[in-house]
Amino acid sequence: MADKTAPRHHTFDYVELAAPDIPAVKQFYADAFGWSFTDYGPEYSGIHRPGGGEMGGLNPARPAGPGLPLVILYSDDLDATYAAVQAAGGTIDEEPFEFPGGRRFHFSDPAGNALAVWTEV
């Protein structure tokens, strides 16, 4: 049986991200991480966790920008995730760097939400 406490590739538990333009933000995360969504009307979209369940939401009423809680995703392949974020139109805010136990980079999505991605070394 898989360890349910181990980090899972491209996931977080539940975080609500600002999405003033829901279609653009959905397209970015679909392209960068392969996420899918459930629309709950025009004002909210749930983010599906790979393998089932909902892990977050996109809300056009939430403010976006730096200084808000930092959402950190896990990746099995940081270099591939870095390339996917760039290809999807994300802005790299901090290039990949090493820290005790891993590597990570920071990026902003098209709405201005600042996130990070890490991997173990």
C-alpha cells in the first residue's frame, strides 16, 4: 500500500488561488501540471487532485499577488516541471536552488499568484 503521508507529484492539500480570469488560469495549470477542474458556476472552479479528490479552488474574488501564503508543490522531476511552467506561460521568480534536503524554484501564474515547486535530492 502506498504511503499516504509521502509527498505526491504536483499536489497540495487544498488551497484557493486568485483567478480574476478563470479560463486563463485553468489553461495555465492544465498545461503546466496536467490538472483538471470542476466548474461550480462561473464564479468558482475546483482543482482535481491527480488520482481523485479535490485539492483546491480558483476564485475570481480572491486577491492575487506576492506576499500572500506561499503554496509549495512537490515534483518527481523538478527540471521537467520547471520547463512545463515556462512553456505554459508562467514567470520564473527564482531559478532552481538547493536547500538542505532538496531543490526548488519559485514562479508566478498568469493571475500573479506566487508559488514554488520542490523535489528531494
